[in-house]
Amino acid sequence: MSSKSKSKTRVRLSRLLSYAGCIRPRGDETELLGEKGFQRHVYCNEPQRHVEKGSHLHYCNNSISTTKYSILSFLPKALFEQFRRVANLYFLLCAILALTPLTPYAPYSLIAPLVLVVGVSMIKEAIEDWRRFLADDEVNKRKVLRHVGEGSFEACEWKAVRVGDVVKVVKDEFFPADLLMLASSYPDGVCYVETMNLDGETNLKLRKALERTLPLEDPAALGKFAAEIKCEDPNPSLYTFVGNLEWDGEATALTAAQVLLRDSKLRNTAWVVGVVIFTGHDSKVMMNSTAAPSKRSSIERRMDKIIYFLFACLLLMAVVGSIVFGVRTKNQMPSWWYLAPTNTDAYYNPAKPAVSSTLQCLTAIILYGYLIPISLYVSIEIVKIFQAWFISADRAMYFADTDMPARARTSNLNEELGQVDTVLSDKTGTLTCNQMDFLKCSIAGVAYGRGITEVERATARRLGRDLSELEDYDEEEERAAAEAAASGTAKPGIKGFALRDNRLLEGAWLQQEHREEIRMFLRILAVCHTVIPEVDEASGQVEYEAESPDEAAFVEAARQMGVAFFKRTQTTVCVREPDDTGATTVEREYTILALIEFNSTRKRMSVVVRDPANRVFLFTKGADSVIYERLAPAGREYLEATRAHLHRYGEAGLRTLALAYRELSEEECGAWLERFEAARRSLSAEREALVDAAAEEIEQGLTLVGATAVEDKLQQGVPEAIDRLAQAGIKIWVLTGDKLETAINIGFACSLLRDDMKQIVVSLDSPDIRKLEDAGDKEKLSAFCRDRVKRLLQDGAALIDRGGAGGPGAGEDSNGEADGNGVGEEGDGEGEGEGDSARVFALVIDGKSLAFALEPELRAPLLALAMQCASVICCRVSPKQKALVTRLVKDGTGRTTLGIGDGANDVGMIHEADIGVGISGVEGQQAVMASDFAIAQFKYLERLVLVHGHWSYKRIANAVTYFFYKNVAFGLTIFYYNAYAVFSGQIVYNSWACSLYNVFFTSLPVIGYGVLEQDLSDKQLLMFPALYQQGPKNVFFRWTTIALWLVYAVYQSILLFWTCLAAVLPQASLPSGKLFEMNGLSATLMTAVVVAVNIQIALQTEHWTWITHLFIWGSIAVWYLFLGVYSYFGPDWSTDYYYIFSEVLAPSALYWLTGLLLLPVMAVLPYFVFRGVESQIAPPDQQVVQEIVRLNQDEEAAKAAVAPPMAPVGFTAAVEAVSKRLRKVERKRRRRGEK
């Protein structure tokens, strides 16, 4: 918001009928004060009384922390995080045993890798948590003005604010704690608040101080202020508050209308003064947050299970070997005189075979440790860090407007991005820009507004029609717009107004045949609203502040077409409009007699006004079905034409409202106003019902004048992103704090909902429930609501079981309209009896219903119903409910969930989801700081998931299976040799060779594979989103795949060891005629293993770079370099490898033939054959795409080869549905023509 000086019209909103009487506590809620849950006492302006000696009022400070660790807890918690990995725990045991004589290896070879792995991981955790600490510290050090006495204020940090402090918040600043509003810069104590960080809405909310506290705007009065607040204890409810303000012996009831919540922002109000009620983690926004969890990917959890299995195999081998060793030590060792059995230690004592067997078992546990890859974790950590860096460096996810790149804030969950089953998304700021544009309208049966929406373009392409055939096509305007866009000279648009039609603009409507109807249409737009005008003193321009963006769009549209709203007082609305000739502009003042606001039950808004000619009119705007049924017989002249236009607008994805009016006589108006005033001022439990009845009475006999079509501005690329995600098989849920109608409209705008869907609406917004709420019987109300929600869920399930067939569902009238109290079954009705079994459903549920549906007994029915629906939209949900819904989906389905949002109200959902994605929006960074990944726009989620997610999942899955494969193949050769050596604990390889096997000889190729491998390019993955299903189906890391790799490793180990043993030992293979000794067998076998496992990863690699070549062939070269250099070290260092390469291996043709060629080829031959046969018989999807792209064949053929059934939601599905209806209509027309 600009800091320009602005002056506001002095409006006492409390005198407006729509605001009068603000929120009052229902029933006898204030009688609960003093009971459990309602025991908080706050001494206003006297914070020291809460900490006085003997006081029981010790409240938390205002400092917040979202970190996982503290200075004291970091070491134990971080160590716990590392050693809950079973492999690390095993190697810790081995490291301890390495300090004893039991170890067959040098102690350093076991301790150093463990320290390296754990140390690197802990440092990474510390860095990530330090970033969270810095973000918290930035918030805690924000400044606010605190009252220090005698009406004076001084700046202090947020963390220094205490309960009972009086603080002053100025325009565009956040509230530091939950405050009770005392006064504001407005004379009647109102202020505007933006609650985007709480409920995701950018629409301004009105808050109003008590009449009693309004004098506190005077500093002298504030200096003497001393009162006591008795209220509810800290709780997460954002929309309720119960309390009393006791001042000068008089108690006044408090409601949520007087409470300013932490992290909401003061807007369009110079300042407010409030007293602190809840601080820090007691504030409602923090009560709705959840602790930052320690997240682990599903692959990592499955890795632990594999390690458990391998550890069980290791123990089995150790136990079996120790038993064999014990038996042979007892029975055969006494005859082995060359071992001096009478002069031996406890390790080889035939007199104590049990002791020898036990010690040998412990030695074997260490000896076979190479079955379990200790370098797995550190290598995967390195791979993930590079993957995260590539995500952050991806220019395709860089948003230039805000200079914001994508950021991987943790590297632990990269592969989870490739396994997402359900996306749970916030709406405002995540899917939308919260901007509405007035695009088209219908007035007096004539359609206005040129231009084609994206839905219309796509439908035309699908049907093979030319755009010029469309009714609203304007060739000149299309060409001019295209040229302007191409040259970059397009004029900046007017916010809220995008209508293009010369018949209405610049006063041209005065020349139209229906100019009087157009004038009435514009008057209704300019008068029937609750918008507040602001006048910029510098420019004199009028800006509009509205509670909803569509309200602002309507008023802006009226202004752009010549009827400008510019002033509001307590009882009047002033507009400027052209006279009948259009030569001059005149100011007209309309007196407001009554204003009846829009709500989800009425679905309309009306205002009764007196015009300058002293005539009384009722202006009404609302849902078309609601307006149609209230039209007078004489007011239906334009009904059919308007209905046709609205149908076309709806198919174009636009939001519509119908406009109507009625002229009232003085007698009728006066009598009705008396009844309306009586109903409005009623203090009975029937007050709302009486007001609705009075409104229903006057809103009859209307004359239809026209309708509006507004485009709900989504973020750029949202429909396309949702479409691709849906085609990838990902379910999308929307969780929003918006009202039900807004949530449904945004569902239509982004193609999560469409006309041919049946909507199952579960809502508790009904007159009978409101009566129970007014009565104040909470137990009866709760039981009634619980039963109602249970019945609605059952009705919804029954409706799906019927396939949408049969009569109306519960809560639905004969026209198919939901009554807001049941299961609404909505759709256009076309296509019944043809393909009905494929009818898709959408579940829409509000926050009140969700509160009961999330109770233990109803969770299962709710989840079962939701999983059968193509779309799920939860509206009016609190941040806590967002987290609970996310947990329900995550735990109930067992599949990977992704939560995405942009505000503090989304933090719980982001924490609870398997993957949390934060949008770097214009307001706050709470969601980003709580997230695992941060992006600037929702559209980048498509690339993050479908491209980086797919790559990361396949890379990590194949890298992990390869790690287990190569270690099992290597470790089993150690076991075979130990068995060959009577389980004596003898190792077949040189100690240094063993230590370097996982570090230099085989680690770099798998790291290179994990970082650089691409089965398909990013463009191909986006072109064929169905390939993404390989991740959710876990194609590359399912148990059968892992088992096959382990069997393959067993095959290779048997082949390599026993073939090498048979080929090398009996042969006089050296030029001198001598046989290979043990060191020759060791080096030959090691060569065969190193070459085989590196050739194996070469066969798996599909994307070759110079780095890949360097890592794979370089690793084999490093083994030979090690042999050549290490064998020249002195015998104290090289031990049994002393001069082995130059004197034993290099001169032997058998070594080169066996170790470098024959054994590696035989080892990988089964894999090579399998891949060849698979490619001919049942090629995987990615190979089909590769071949079609390589052969430059038709892309549509590739899509058809790998595409799943049509996604039930998304832009493509919406276009297909419209196309299907149009084809059906065309067939009917042809049949009628034939008859």
C-alpha cells in the first residue's frame, strides 16, 4: 500500500444497517467465565501485576521459536536422529568392537567412516535449523509502540511485550500479539484488518472497539486507564472469543469483533490502540501451528527395513559359521598339529569350543559388515545435496517479478517429490492472485464484452473449429492485442476491469437502444454494495476498499462505463453519471433506507434506496437461480436471452451474478421498513430468521435487467499446472478459509469443478442449526450437528453408490439446488443415461461440518467418501483443521501427501504433510520458513514435482538398490572365502582395498548417477505427465525389485568367487611356472568385482555426460592405479600386496582374461539379456517414449502409448466435458433435422 497521504470519508459504520449491532455473544456464553477453560485474568495497563510475588498469573512471554533444536538439545536430539538409522547403530557397535582384539580390520577403518557419516549429517541439520532460528529472531526483534504511562509510547521489541501491556500499532504493521482493541484513528473505533497469515484471505475484515473504550483515543484518558479482562484460556479458535471487560464497576461483553490477532495486519487505518491478551505461543496463530517435525522419506524408511534384513542375514551367517567353526575346532583341530592346538589362545582352543565359537561369532559380525553399506547414507546425502542445489538453480522456476528462485530448504525429501499421491493446497495467495476482472455482461438481453477465454480456445481446438466462428471473436481486437503483446507495448490494465466493447465504453451506451436499462444496470452496480471509497489527496483519485474483490470489480466496472461511485456517508451513496445527452456529468445522491447483505443461505444482496427524484427502489444482485424465482411476470422480458448468455459465460469459466430491481411505493416501503427494523432489533433467538423473512418479503416481483460475468484471477499458469498434475494421477484438495461459495467458484475457475460434476455439499449452515446456536444449548447443538454430519456423509456415499442416478439427494430440492444443509447434487443434467457410470463427484465441506467429521467415529466415513470423489474442497477451515485433514489423508491412505500454502495459517498443514511447499508470496515468510521447498508461484509446483520429483525418485531408488547390490555382491565373497577357510575369520582382501572399495572404487559412479541421470528430458516429462505414476506406484523400489537385485547380487558373488577360485588357484599362470598364491587370488577377485559393478552401473545409465564417463571408467582406473602404486610401498604398508601388480598380475594373461574380461562379462550378462528381452516384449513407458522421440514419430502416438484413462479433473477434462456436451447437442440437432 502506498504511503501517500489519504483522507477517509468519516463514516460511522456502526450506523450502517449492515454493520449495526456487530457480533454479540450467543446465549449465555459469558456465564462460562470462571469455569474450566475460561479462567484468564488480564490487568489492563498493569502488566507487572501478573508477575508479582504470590500471583498465580504467570503467562508466557512473547518470544516465539519454530526451531527443532536448542543449544542444549542439539547434541542429544541430533545424535538420536542419526542413530535411529539402523545402519549407523550397527556401525557404532562395530566401532566399539573394533577397539578389542576381536576385530579382523584395523580400528581406524571402522571408526573414521562412522564419524564422517554422522558428522556430515549433523552439520547439515545444524545449518538448516540455524536458518529457522534467524527467521524467528527477525520476528522477535520487530518493533512496536508500548504505553509507558501518561499517554506516552516508546518503541520496544515484540519479545518484550507482556500480557496487560497497552500497545499502539500503526498502518501496515502486524499485530505483535492477540490484542483487545480499545480505540482507533476513526472516531467510531473501527479498523480494517488483513488476516492473510491466519486464514489466507486478503479481503479486509472490519473490527470495532467497544463504545465504552472509544474515549481512550485521548492520551490523557489512556494514561488513567485501568481495567480487568476475564476471558477464555488460550485456544486455537480464530473466529470466536468469550470474555468480559470490567471497568469502573461495570462489565461489558467482549466478542471476536474486538480482538486483533497476532500476525494479522492493520490496513487503511492510521493507528489502533489495544491491550495484550495472549502472547507468544499462547496466541491463536501459534496455537494453530504445529511443531516442526523430523521428516524422513519413504525410501529411507524402507532402506532401514532392508538393512534389518541384511543384518539378520549377517547374524545368521555369523551364527552358522561360528557353530561350524566350534564343531571343527573341537573335533578336528586336535589333529591339526601344525596349528599347535596344545599351545593356543581362547580364539582357537579345542578344549573350550563354546568360547572359541562365541568369539568367532563376534569377529564374523564385524567381518561381514560390508554386506551393510556404511557409505550408503553419506553418499545419498551427497547426492541429495546436489539434487537440492539443482532445484534451487533451476532457472525455469525463477520468478523475475519478485526476484525469487525456487529453494530446496532441506535435501532429505527430494525423492518424495516423485511419489506424491495427494496435493493439499491453500487457495488465496497460492492458487489465486485474489483479483477479479469484470469481463462480460448481459444487459436487456444483449451480450456485451468481446474476448475469448482459455476454456473457449481449448474447446474450439478440441472440436476442430476456427476461433473466428466463436460469437465473441473480434479479429481486430485479437490482432491488436497480439501485436501489443509481441512488441511489449500493451497498456497496463485497469485493476478489476477487462471488458472490451465499444458499445459500452466512453459513453457510447447512451446511443444504444436499451440505454435506460443500461443506466439502471450501472446504477445497481454503483449503489448496491458495501464498498468504502478512499480519496488520495495528492492525485484526487478515488480508490475502493471492499470486503471482497468481486465487489470492487463491480464498482470499478460501473465507473469505467460512466457511473462512478465516489462518496459514502452514514445514510447516503453518491455517484456521478452522465445526463441523458452525455454532454455533462451530474452528481446523484441515493439515500440508503435498508441494506441486506449477502450470505451463503440467501445467495443475494439487496439495498433499498431513495433516488434524487424521491422514488424508492430495491436493487438486488445474486445467484441467477435465486433471482429468477423472484421475478415478476412482467419482469421476465429478458429472461431467456439472459439465461442463454449466462450458460455461455459459465462454460467459458466465468463467475456470474444476475441483477434486478423493483420500484416501491411509499406506503409499501414504509410498512416494510417498520417490520424490518423490528426484526433487526429483536433480541430473541429468532432474530436472524425474522430478518431473513422480512428480506424475503420485499425481494419479490423483481424486474430482470441483466447479468455480470467476472473472471476470477488465478495465478498465471495455475489451470495448466493443475491439469498436468491431474494427468499425472495426482489428487488435488483445496483447503481454504474462504466461504463456501468463493471456494466453489475458485474450484470452477481452476477446473477442479465443472458443470457436469455432481457436488456433494456437506454444510451446517441452515436455519434450524442457527436456532440451536442462538438457544445456547451447546450439548444439544453438538449432538444435533454430529448426527447431521454423519447422515450427510452417508447420503453422499449412497449417492456415489447409485452413480448419481435416482432422485435428488438429501438436502436437495427438485431443481437440483443444494439447500446449504445437505448433500447437494449439482450439474447440468445433460448426458444422463449416457455414460452415467463414469460420472464424477466432488466433495465440498465447510469448517463446522469438518469439526465433527474429524472426530474418531466419523474419520473413516469422511475419508472413504473423499477418496471416491475427483475433487475435495474444504472451506472455512481453521489452520488446525488444515493440519488434521492433512494427517487424515496421510495416515488413512498411507500415501505421500504434499501441503502447499503461503501464509502462517498454512504452517500446520505444511508441517503435517510428508512434503511441505511454501509460496514466497508478498505477505510474510512463515510458510516458507516452515516448508521443505519454497517456490514463488503455484505453477512451479508442476516442474518441481513432475520433473525434479521424477528424476530424484528414480535416481535415489536406483542408487540405493545399486548400493545394496554392490555391497552384497562384495560382502558375500568375503563370506565364501571365510567358509573356504573353515570360518576362521580370515579375510580374503587386503585391508586397505576393503576400506577403499566403497570410497574410491565404486562410490563416484553411483554419486554421479544419483546427481546426473535422466531417463527423459524435462520437456518430455512435462509432455507425458502419465510417466510420473512410476513414483507413486514405487516401480523402482518395490519389494520385488529389491529382491531381484539381491538375487542378482547373490548370483554375481557365487559366479565371481567360485569361478575365480577354480580358474586361478590350480593354474601355473605365471611366466615362472608358479601358481597364484592367496594374494594373487585376492587381487584377481577384487578386480573382477570392481569391474563388474562399474560395468553394471554403466548398463543402467541412460544419460551420459563427460562426468559420467570420468566417474565410471575413472573408478576402474583408480583401482589399477591403487594396485600399481600401493604395491610399491614397503611390506609394512602394502603387506600381502607387495610388488603384486608388477611381478604377479601384470605378467599373467590369466589375470587379464579372467579378472578384466571373462568374469565381469559373465556377471552382467543376465542383466543385459533381461533388458534386451524386456525391450522387445514389454518395454517400460519411458523406453517407449525414448524410441518414439528418437525415431521422430508423432507425439500423440507416444501420449496414447503411455497415457492413463482421462483424468477426472483439470483443464483437459473440463474441455473434454464441454466438447462432449456440444457433440451431443450437435447429434440431437442432426437427428431432429433428419426427422
